[in-house]
Amino acid sequence: MTLARWKDLCFDADDVSRAADFWSHALGLRVEHQEGGDAVLRGESPAQTTWVNRVPEPKTVKNRVHLDLVLPSVEPLLAAGATVLHAPDSGSPWHVLADPEGNELCVFRPAPDEPTALVVDAGDPVALAAWWADVLGARPVAAPEGTPRWVAGVPGLPFDVLKFVAVPEPKTVKNRWHLDVVSDDVAGLVARGARVLREPDDEVRWHVLADPEGNEFCAFAP
């Protein structure tokens, strides 16, 4: 049984206007500024909605969640304020960029089998991919090296796949990027291995949860 469905994407920012302008350009979405200082990016589909949330704390470590984009050139992103962290080479034939606030993103050249992706660092990427595939009613698929650490067929996902990537370092701070889901069975999510970090209260109307590796996500009632 599918326990949750994709709702939208959220990320934290110190300078909301600057971050929203950059990602509006990168993702082809329009910006709407909200009372209170946040912003939201919208596209043709509600599933493309991306929230930019104002936070006081700056980015301090490499993000454990980032986007892989497929574009013919990085030049428009550089003109919009990105910087190059790593240029393509024989080991990694893609660009690693940082947005104006230092958030990492990867840019791949177009190819028939090159997917756009929401990417999550993991200690055990195969197990975490299986968990999210189960929760979202999708399926794990093999990455290029053959391990089933990608997730395809996520209903509503505005990217081609979810990718889970092995990293040696543990999670140490709150993720600056996270996804939101719609679920009417938070208890079922917890039974599958999620943890409740915050229940709905006078300030928020949703549950804040963590997946089995501690990655935050928010669950909204239908």
C-alpha cells in the first residue's frame, strides 16, 4: 500500500529573493513572494511547486540533498549567479556548481539516458532507495553501476528519478533541502521506519518526520 505521495520541494535560504530568482531561472518556474519573507516557485503542474523558506542560519556543510539537472550549457546558470565547484573530467564528466548561497547542484549534458534527479546522500543507498520506493509506491531501479539505488515511477515527481548516493560522512545538521509528501497514515510511515520530529501545533499544520537515515521530510494531511 502506498503510504505517501509527492507534494513539493522545499529549501532554506538566508537571502530568499536572491535564491528564489536563481532557482526560478534554473528550473523555469515563476516566483511568488509571500508575506513573512518566504517565496514559492510555481510551474504548470502543482508538483513543480518549490518553497524557499527564510532561515537565520547559513549553510555550513555540503548538502545531503541536491538536484541533478540536464542542460546543454552551464553558462546561463553562471550568468544567474552560480559558481563552478568542479569542472568535468574523466572521473566525473559533469559540472558541479553552487548556487548563490552555496547549495550544490550537478549539471549533465543532454543524452538519451541522462535523467534529471533529486539526489540524496546515504550511508546505505540501496536500503534507503528501497524504503522511499516502498513509501511512494514506486520501484527501485539499477544505477549505471548496477546497484538498485535509483527510484523510478514516483507519481507526480517533477524529475525523472530519485537518486541515492553513498557517502562516508554521517548526517550532522538539518538538511537545507527536503521534500514534502501528502499522507493520511503517519502511523504507517512510523511503522515502516520514519521518526516523528514534530507534530502539528499552533505554528505548523503538518508532521515533520525523518526517514531511516535522518533526512527530514514533511507530511501533510490530504
